Amino acid sequence: MSRRDDRGFATVYACVGVVLLLVLTGAAVHLGAAVLARQRAETGADLAALAGAARVLDRPDAVCARVGRVAAANGVEVRSCSVTGTDVLVIVQARVGVGLLAGSATGRARAGPVVASEARNESVHGDLWDRA
């Protein structure tokens, strides 16, 4: 093999390296967008459920209307809203990507009064303080 036969191999390797680097960068950006969409969906679900819980004494359709407004303000779409007793259960969806790499992330949240859990925490803390 002469020096003349090796001409251009560095260029080919450099092109392959650049293509691999671009593919890895694209995958990392898409993964980051998916993680961000998941976080946006969870945050939107939490805020929507809390907003609904603030109105839980109203009619269920009024509660879910409030949930829908708060979810839309946070850039997510309500998939399900239900009021069970004094609990509001919300499932939302956030879109991620465009074209072939499009998808969605789902967020779920439940909110309601904390009176029962506060009483339970006080009894647990009271027991701990009594033992000390």
C-alpha cells in the first residue's frame, strides 16, 4: 500500500464522526424535550388539581371547568377530571416534539382537604412527644 492509496480516509472518518455527533446531539435534545414535557405535565396536573380542590364544594362540572382553565394556562390538556367526595382526580397530557418524533407526556394528580391527614399527623407527633 502506498501513501497514495490512503488519501481521503481522514475526510471519510471525520464525516462519519460528525454524523454520529449530530445523531447523538439530536437524541439528547429529544430526550431533554421529553423530560421537560413530563415535568410540565406533572406540574400542570398538580396545579389544576389544587385549583379544583379549592372549589370542591361547588358542583363537579364547575370544579372540572376550573381544572380545565388552570391546565390550559399551564400548556397541558385535560384528559380526565373527576370529583370523588372531596377529592379531585386529574389526568393531563402535554405534547412533545413535532413530526416523526412527536409524542406526549401524561401527568396525574389528586388533591383534596388535608383535615384528616393533619389530625393523623398530630396524633403521630403527639405520641412521639409523649414518649420523649
